[in-house]
Amino acid sequence: MAIELEIFTVADLKTLRDELRGSGLDQFQAAELIGSFLTQRGYGVSNQDARLAASRMEQVGGDLAAMRLELNQIAWMM
């Protein structure tokens, strides 16, 4: 049984979700926003992973648990 750490708070995820939804960003801009979100919290991400995550996050429709899982999968320690 794997233990999943909650490295992103619900408040952080809601803020990111609202920014992604409300700003009318294309996939590349959304990827930049995700990259910035992770960098501000001490994590790195590849541009390709951020673009894929932006696409997948759009598909889940703002589900916070799915967003957390996606971010946990792409974020790496700096």
C-alpha cells in the first residue's frame, strides 16, 4: 500500500484551478502557469510534462483530487 503525501493544499489547488479556468489560457500558457505554480512551491517540472498535465487537468474538469494526483506525478524536487 502506497502512502500519498499531500504536498499541495486544498487552498493551493483551488487557486490554481480558478486561475486555469478563469483566464482563458491556451495549453502552452496553462503549462507555464502550472510550471510557475510548482516552482513557487520549490518543485520543478519539464515543459512537456506541464503541457500534458494542463491537457489532463482540463479533462477532469477541476476535480481537486485528480489535480493533486497529476501535480504529484509531474513535480520533482529541486
